[in-house]
Amino acid sequence: MRLYLLPISTRRTLLYCQRLDAPTSGKSTWSDWLQAKAARTWSGWEKKESGWQKQVVIYGNQALRRIPYEEWGLKSVPPLSQRRMQVELKGNEKVEVVYPNTLLALDRVPRLLHSLATERQALHKRRLIWCFVGMPISAPVALIPIVPNIPFFYLVYRAWSHWRALSGGKHIQFLLDKNLLAMAPSPVLDEVYAQQQERLPSTPEPTTTDANEKIVSDSDPPISPNSAQNSDGETMLLSQANGKLMTQALDLPQLEVELERAIWQVETAIKKRNAEVAAKAAQQTTSDDGKKSQ
């Protein structure tokens, strides 16, 4: 497999895993079987012209788009089974980590990987437990005739999703601990980021509460107008158009939906933070005017 680190903004990065290895045995796991069956069912419902299946797909796709892109990224990393662990420990080739050298310095890459693998572990564990708690509560909905038990199946999916994210994070930790990663700076990625010349959305305050380490250092020469903005805040580094160019340059069509989702989520977060900053400034102005009038 191959890992990609793709900065979306000056403080947020998409992790994506490209699976290169084919299964060593002809047997598929229960997880692979369930994923394939769910994908076939969902695809069939999408083709329907109307009905409750079509409505489920419409609202379901909206809900899926709002699942944090960090979770999708960790889910792209395969779980670390005993067989895979032995193969990776005995393998002659390390797992490549592809990243833009003009945005990410070599010494920051392992720290960023560790952060992406561990920062959401507590959240996924907590929500996994709540999914298990909610399953028996929603199960009686199945007794209602005709109406499918959508809440139950949604909780099952979310439980699986949180488990996969946890498993992907543990796999990355294993690769870091065993020094099984090979850093591979990509001139292709550098070129795509350098082509982003127009100004992109920015905010004077970070969009994350954990104050992620800034990707572009103030001492680094800017590769584009976007990487030189808002030293204390956050600025977009990729537009939707350049995201599509990136998938074409890397010849990874399956990456397009991941990038589109991540860019949309970060852009939305920046707009929301700007609205909060503006509201805070307006409130402060009103408060100051009130004090002066007294």
C-alpha cells in the first residue's frame, strides 16, 4: 500500500491510502463481503426513479458527506491483521509516504502521521460505544410493517466506520513504531500546489479546537499566495478545480471523491469560523459603544 499526505489548508491535511497489494488468498473477509453487498444495494437504490429507497439514498448521501474527512482517510487504511503484520515485518519494501516537499518538511511528516493516527482515537472509541448502546434501542423499529429499520442499520454502519478508523490509526502507529515507512516527496504534488495562484478562503482563527500544528512555517518561502497568508489563522491550499487536477496528475480517480469531500468540509469550516469572528467583533463593538455612551 501507499500513503498520501495532501494538505487541504495550512492546518489540515487529508490522509489517503492507496491499496496496491492484491489479496494473497482467494478468500474474501467478512468485512469485504459486507462492503461489496452494501455497495451493490446502495447502487441499486440510487438507480431507482422514486420511492423510499431513493429518498434514503438522497438523505444518506448528504449524511455521508458530513462524516469528517479524517475518518474517511483512516478508513482507507486496511486493518492490521496478523497475516498483514507478518508480511509487512518480513517484506523487503517499506510503505511509501507521498507528500509535497514544498509544504511539508521531512521532519514533520512522521509527526503529522502520528497526529492523524491518534488525535481522534478517543472520539471514535466513545462513539463506537454509543452506537452499540443505540442498536438494541432502535431494533424494535423492525417490528413496524413495511418501514425498514433505517436507524438500526445506520448505527451498524457508523459502528463499523468508527472501528475501521480506529484500526487504520493503529496500523499507521505500527508502521511508525517499526520504522516501516519510506518518505517519498512528490514533484507532481509540488507542481499542483504551485499552480494554485488565486486567493482562496482564509480565516484569522484556526478551524480546529485542538490547534493543529501549522503545516506551512512562517520561515518557509511561500509557494503560492495562499501559503503566505494568516500566520495565526488558517488558509485553504487547494480548490476543487486543483483537487481534480491532482487526481489526474496522480492517476488516482478514486481519490477525487475524498478530496472533494475534504475541500468542501474545510471550506465550510472556514466560512463558519469567519462568521463567528465577525459576530464576535460586532458584539465587542456594541459593548464598547455602550460603555462610551455611559
